[in-house]
Amino acid sequence: SWSWAAWHGDLDLSAWSDSHLVYDGPLAVRNNRIVDWQKLRRVKNKASGDVVEEWNPIQFTFHKPRSRFEDPSVTEMPWAWHAHHEGDEANGHVADRYFTYDPEDRENHMKDIKFRFPFPPFERLRNVDREGSYSHLLKGKVQVASFALDTQSRSLKLSSECSNDVEDMCLMDESGDQVGWVRLNLHNEQRPVHGTECELIAISEGVVDIRHLPSGLGTCSRMPEVVNSSGVSECFFLHVLWIDWKGDIAYRRALGQVERGAWERKSVGEIEILLG
């Protein structure tokens, strides 16, 4: 849903650093979509006054240019974009490409920024729907699984920006092993008891490259801290929502991450969900 814009409590915007957009060395965290969301459009018939509702797919094209320009054989650049290479002579290889935007017919506000891939900054005309309005609801097919809160073991450290009402708690499987975590906003709420069952839905997948994980990456680095990642170079996980139901509509209670192997062992398949 649009819940990030209507959330009571602290907002952690560290994930913006994982936008795959600004180049700052090797990419430590990569996220990929796994859900095709739809939004509910409402149009009022001017003659009859009746309201017609229809579900429309949300157009999500962010990953298309990213995938295209991650291919080193692609050398043709969009207008005003230029490709560069970061040399890494110490290790005897060339690091990933980065891109700069430099139009000649307008003032360039992005001349000093290195991007991971080209994107349309001004040229794309958006299709603005001036006739209809959209509900706050989203619809999609999501994977679902349940895990329990672990409130008795070590607590997770929070960033300094978070208030005392915010707490990160580990998730555990039926064997008591820690498999992930969720961030709770406990404003005007009691702290959940140990073993509280959490119904979770997966909204995207991610992978952490432990070899290139910088300090201070915030939320994005949490999985290697929570689960046993020794002896591996990458940690695969799912971004999840802990949900509560009000009738047929699910509402977000917390956001977190679950290790992919644990999720696949516990997931009971897909359900179609209305997310409020």
C-alpha cells in the first residue's frame, strides 16, 4: 500500500541508499521485485453519476534500464548519457561502469553525479489520469508464511535516528533458530510477548554481498547480523510485511526481512491479498 506515507512512528529511509542509482563503489545490496501489484481506479460517469471501478496494473519499469546497462556489451547510450569505467589497478581489473548525464541544450543539475545506469530524467512524458481517482488499496498475489517473535535473546541495535518507541526484534522458526527480524513501531502499543506468531507476506527479494558490505549501511545490512552467514559471500533474503487483518483487508504492522532458505521451508504458497 502507500503505507510508508501514512505511517505513525519513525521512518527509516536508509533503503534509499540502495536505489541502485548513484554509483559509489560495488553494489552491496540488490533488491528485485516479486509481486505484480494492481491499483483500484474509480471513474464517475458524468451522465449517470455512477462510479465505475477497475483494477489497473502498476507500471513498474525501474529494473528495465538497470538490467540493460548491467550488460557490458551494451555500448549505445541514450541521448546526453556517457559511460565511464572506474579503474582498479591494484587488483588488476576494471570495476563496474558508471554513467553521467550531460545535455548540451539546458542547465545540467546532475553534472557531478555518477549513476549506476542511465534513466530518463526529463524526456519521458507521464500519462496523467485526469478523469479518475485511485483508492489507497493495492491488490496482488503474495507468498505467505508465519514465524514467531524472539524477545528473549540478544536485542538488535537501532540507528541513532530511531526513538525509544521503535524496536527491532528477531524472528525464529519452530526450532528456535533466528531466521530474520522485524522493526516494530510501539507508539501507544504494548511490547509483544515472546513467541508471538507473525503472519508475514513477501513483497520483494534481496541479496547482500557480504564481501562489499560497508559499515553504516543501516537496515540493508541487517541480515548477515541476524542469521549465520559464516562461510558464504552472499546472503539471500525476502523483504516482508507483518500483517493484521481487518475484515478482508490486510494492514501492515511491521516491516522486516527473512532469510530465503527459511522462508522457502515455511511458506505455504501464494494468496491474493488486498493491502490497505
